[in-house]
Amino acid sequence: MAIGRSWMPKTHKSFKIVKSSKLRFRFKIFALTGLILAFLVIAAYFSYDPASNFYGNVFKSIITKDKVIALTFDDGPNGETTLKVLDILKQEDVKATFFVVGDNVKFYPAIAKKIATDGNEIENHSTHHAHSLQFETEYAIYKDLTETNQIIYAHTGQMPRFYRPPFGFRSPWAFGAARAAKLITVTWNDLTQDYSAKSDSVIVSYIEKFARPGGVIVLHDGSGAKHGVDHPNMLKALPQIIENLKAKGYKFVTVSELYDRSYAK
């Protein structure tokens, strides 16, 4: 009996040690998983936040008392939608900056040329508008950007100075690629989902809410590398945005003009 009593507690103690070790191991796994997830969330936040300079410097707006503001369009050219945008800009005597997709320029070369001949600015928005671009190697991104530059130059005679990443997503190596391609990375301070807004009034109110001197507005005349996409609410909103901001004393400038103003002596 004595032998049995001495043996039982020893086994029970060993069981407790094993159980405690398993709990500690599971806790470490959960803690490590939590840290990894937290890191991914933070990394994603800094990649998408248009104001973040965490991975590299971005041009998003300037600090000025002068009521100047840049109107920009992403994802074009896009058939009739882009042509209607150009008509509105001409009627309002406003020049804008178009961040175009290389594939779209090749599909609508005459419209790309018209953007330039109307006096607007054409900049780089990647060749294919792929979300995966920022996960490519630095060299692959560089090739994409330089290809887009050459496409734009061949069809419009303008060589881009600026690059707006698809979806605004930036990675550390993408900044290196942009610098190697001699492009300045641009985001914004005033963006609404105009491509999916339920009404023109939603677009107008949101844009005006965040408009400020030195700001950069983003609208969309296209939708990635798709063709013939309609944006009726944006087209209804555009004249209202321009006229309302003009009434508040704003002057519309291109991204180049805004950028150069920020470094003027």
C-alpha cells in the first residue's frame, strides 16, 4: 500500500507538468499568431492610408492659404465617359490631371491624345491596374512603370512625372521602383467612392466636405482596365463640384502645378 501511495502522486504531478507545458505552448502560439495578425493589420494600414509616409514619401496635398486645388481622374481613358469629362472640363475652363492605365491608353489612343491636346495632364497609373502589382519585385514594378511611361509618351507626347499606385496601395519596394523610374508617388486627401455612389449628391457633399486649399481630389472616369464603364453619377456631380468650389474662391490646378508650388522659392 505504501508503494502504491507513493506512486500515484508522482504520476499525478507528472500529468500536471505535461498539461501546464501544453497550455504554455498553446499560449505562445496564440500570442505569436496575434502579433503576426497585428503586424499585418498595421502594415496594411500604412500601405493604404493615403497620408502615410511610413514606407516612403508621398505627395498628397500642400499646406497653403491660397485656394488652389487639384482635380484628378483615375483609371481612364474609358470611351464616352472620358469624352464627357473632357467636355465638362472645357465648358468649365478647368484643367485636370488624369492618372491613366497603360492598357486603356492603347485601347483608346485617340481619347488619350485628346486628354493631352485639351491641355490636361497625363500621369502614370500602372500598365494593367493589377492589385498584385505592389507584391511584385522592385524590378518588376519598375518595368511596369517604365512601360506605362513609354505607352503614354508614344500616344500623347507627354512623359509622366507622377505615379498613383492602383487602389492607392504602396509597398516599400514600390517606392524604390517609382524613384528608379523617375516618378513621384501621389495619393490624395479627398476621395469618395464615386464609381459606386448611389447619387450625385453623395459625391458632391463628400468632395466638398474634405476640400481644402492645396488639396487633391480623386474621381474616376474608368474602372481599372475595364472598357466602356458608365459613371453617370460622377458625370452629374462633376459640374456641381467645379461650380461650387469656384463659388468658394477655389482655382483648379494640375498636380504638377500644385507640386511645383509647394517647392517654389
